[in-house]
Amino acid sequence: MRDPRTLVVAAIQNGNVASFASARKWATQVTGREVASTMPMRRRSPPPGNLEVREASPVELGQVAEAIDSFYTEHDLTHPQSASTLAPWFERSRLPTPVCLYMVTVEPKGQIVAGFGI
């Protein structure tokens, strides 16, 4: 039985009839055209503001999960998150320095306004 949390993505070139025929055997969705873009890096740091960037704490994982789910509401290629689904992700590393972490940007009153996971 397939694990329902598994996500398989195939980027198939338009017109590749054989690959599309193969994918129809296992695919549950077809998203259509995908678009990717690049942005130039800043040459200088932005001016300091009132926001703090730091690692998310374990007690904030519920809030982080809610924000992730809210952001991805209209997306097909995502799974719902919760504090309990995010917690193991932070504990994966057997290395002295963690490889998985989640950074948050926090307003002075403690509200998380942005985040990213590595």
C-alpha cells in the first residue's frame, strides 16, 4: 500500500505522449503548465527594522503549521501540517549541527509574519 503522505512529481515536456501515457497509470492529478522565475540578490542588506529573524521554537510549531496551511490552501502539491507533523522534521539530523530548521520573522509583539524551512 502506498503511503498517502508521499508526493510524486513528474515534470513532463509538453508533447511527450509516452511519458503522459505512463503517468496516467499512477497520477491522481495533473497540474498543467508550471512556471519558475529567478530574482536578483540584494547587493546590500535592507535597513534595520523592528522585525526579528530567529529559529522557531517548539512551542510555536502549531502557529507555524497553521500559517503553512493557510498559505498553501489553494495549492494541490502539499500536505496539511500540524505541530506533530513538523516536530519530527526538526529532529531528523544525527549530526552535531541540525540540518533541518525553520526560521521565523517576528514582529515586536511576538506575531510570526513570515518563515522558511531548510
